[in-house]
Amino acid sequence: MNGPKPEWYDKLKSGPFTRKTFTMDDIYSIEQKAAESAPGGRIRKLVIRKRRRTLPVLAAVLLCLAAAAFLFHGELVPAVTKAWPGIVKPTEPPQATIPPLQQETGPFYLKGDATAVSEPEAFGDEETDATVNSENPITVLEKRNGFVKIGEKRWIPEWYLNKDADKRLKEVRLSQFLRERPVVTMTAPYYGVIVQGVNFSLYPGEPKPSGGVLKYGRVVQVIRDYRDWVCVNVFSYDGREYAGDKWVPKENVGVYDSSVAQEGLLKKRVEALSPSDTAAYLVPGARVVIEGETDGLYMIRSQSTYTAKINKSDFLPNPFLGLDRKEDTDPQWYFTQEEMVDRYGNFAKTRTDDLLKGLEPIDIFRYYILASEKGDWETVYALLIKGSDYATPSWEKYLADIGREPDADKQAKQKWDALRKDYTLYQEISGDSAYIVMTKRGSGSPEDKQAFSLTRHKAGIWKVSWLPMQ
């Protein structure tokens, strides 16, 4: 820009015209015409004086200005500014930045607790062993592949974000929002069996399920619930660990039945064929899945993809349970975690409702069975729901009725033993009512079902209904 200037450059500095084109005569003429056009004035025919040629001149001015703007646009702007000090370079607009929009970065509340994974991919090989608590809001740091990043090596599916939270929280209190939001319910773990083959999904309603296939007879452990879906724990037999949550439609999961289960444990050591076609051995307790049956033998595959044939008597259903158990009893009848035994002991000492907070209906059901088998009627009574809206009798009347029954505790144990032997369990929750449904093993008849009812009182604690099995 510092080289020789063209001829028109010096001429342009002095202006494009040799004489003034907007003189006082022109100004006076315009004012005169405006006055004559006002109310009461006299409108005269507008006459353009040929000697002034105002219209061509104005057109020439505009054309020159446009040409100058075009010629000095971009890199020539600094030179023009220097030549015409009266023209100020317009301020550069600020660079476009994306503000932290509420609907884009958070804070978000989640639809429920979610398992975080280390990378934004479906069912990677590594979990972070961290469950994201849905009671606390989270901030989205990054989005990728349908996942959102919420911390260092912590990704969850974007589906878990409750994107209507911001709008809803302007209308209601936080406590009401948390109570009414669509929520993934944590449920007391229970076992089910796949009754119709299905691929598991990363989240409920995933358009194209990204998980492996669960064939008929596979055993699952249900840990969460969301509308028509359940989140499950499963074992892998293809040599891969599937990190992240695994969801399947409820309709694909049936009540656990040991006679249907095609997945379990090996009772004794057997010779097997390794993936490299060399002989190997499977030890007692190895997890196996039945792939077929021939000549009265099960063809099995182990967790390490070893294959073998075993006698049917060497197969123990349900891989989630150990070898030291009763084969014919549904494990739902018992506490699935050792800590629950300790929690029951603490409740039996104080019998205060605070110790029941957070328990599932099936946990209260197990408390009730254990207390009645021990003849601990005070604890049984403490588990019953009380209040004017219910028909529960007073403690004195309840104790008097129980006292008329000789060996009431033995009768209770015989009753529960008989049910444990022949019935499987599952839990149903509908609003503030819940039922522990007992189904006779191998029967689909409604007449072979019994139900134990519970009610959630105003404090949100599940209690046993009066006469729960009537």
C-alpha cells in the first residue's frame, strides 16, 4: 500500500467535483418549497433549473461514494482512514461466543441414577464404578456421540438429562419438581428370566439397541425401573464386559423360575474345550449358559467361552447365587444383601419408622416374615400401617387375638415354608400401593397366585396393610 498512487488518488483527495454542489442557494430553494407545501401555503409546480442539474449531480455524488466504499473496503480501510481523518473506522463487532445456556449446559436434574462410563461410547470395556446421584444437579461439560460429559472420564447417555427442568422449576418448588419428574426408580434387586429374546439397550427406548443379545432363559437381576423398561445386571459369555446400564422392555422379562433358567453354575469339575481347541477344565462354581441339549446332556458355554457337555444334574440355575443354597427356593424370599440382616436387627430393637426409610416393599415383606417366624409380634405390629384411614386394631386387641392362637409362630413358619417351596415372587408398585405377587411354580393360572399388600403412608415409608393377604 506504500507504492506509487494512481492518478485518480490525488484527485479524489480534493473531492470529485470542481465546484460546490450543495450551496446556500440550494438550501434556500428547498426551504422555500417546504414552506409553500405546508398547510395554508401555496404549492407551486416544482421546476428543476437546468443550469444547476441537481438530480444528475446528486446521482454522481452517490455513485462516487459507492465506488469509494467498494475500492477501499477490506485491506484499504486503514489508508482511507489516514487520508480522511474525519471518517472513523467502525468498531469491530465482538466475536460470537456461545453463552452457557441453561438448556445446553445445565444445571440439569437427571431422570434417575445413571452408571458413568469412561468414554462416550455404548458399552465400552471400562466403567468408572461411579453411580451419578439424580438428587443433585449436574453440569454438562461436553456432548459427543449421544453422551454428555459430567466430569473427568465420566460420561452418561444424554437421555438421562431432564431438559424440561429449567422451565418446570419456574412454576413449582424444587421438592415438587423432584417428586413429579419422570424418574428411574431404584428397586430392591430381584431376579427375572428372559422369556423372549432381546438385545439390551443403553437407555429406555434406544432407537437401535446397541447391546448384546439376551436369549430365552437368560437370568437377569433387575435393579432399576422406568415405565415399561427395567435396568438389569447380566453376565457376558463372549469374552467382553459391557460397561454401562443395560435396559430391556419389561415384557421380555418374566418371573424367575428355576425350571426355565438356561443360565447358572457348574456343580463339579468337568473337561471342556478351550477356544484354541485344546483340552481344559471348568471348576465348580463356573458360570455357564446352556446352548442346547443332546442325548440327555446339556451343551454349555462358560464365561471364558469354553464349551463342554455336562449331565443335567451338574447344572445349578441362576448364576447370581452361590453353590451353597437350596435349589428349589426362589432367592427373592431372602435378603439378597448381608447388610439387610443387620438393618432388620436394628429395627427389631427400636421399632421406629425412621429405620424403614428408603426400603422397598419387598424388604418390608421380608422383615414381616422373619418377625412372624420368630414370634416377635411387637415387631410385626410395628410394621403394620396405622391411622384413622386404616382398619388396623390397637396393640392390645392385636395381642389378644394373637394370644388366642396356640403356637402362632410355628404356624407362621409352616405357612411361609410351604409358600417358599412352591411359589416365586415379584414386586408390583402402583402409586402408594404395592403387592408382593406369589406365583405357583410352573403354573400360569390366576387361581395359583397370591398377593401380599403394602401401603405407603404420608411420610413416604412402606408399611404392611392390615390383613395383607386377604
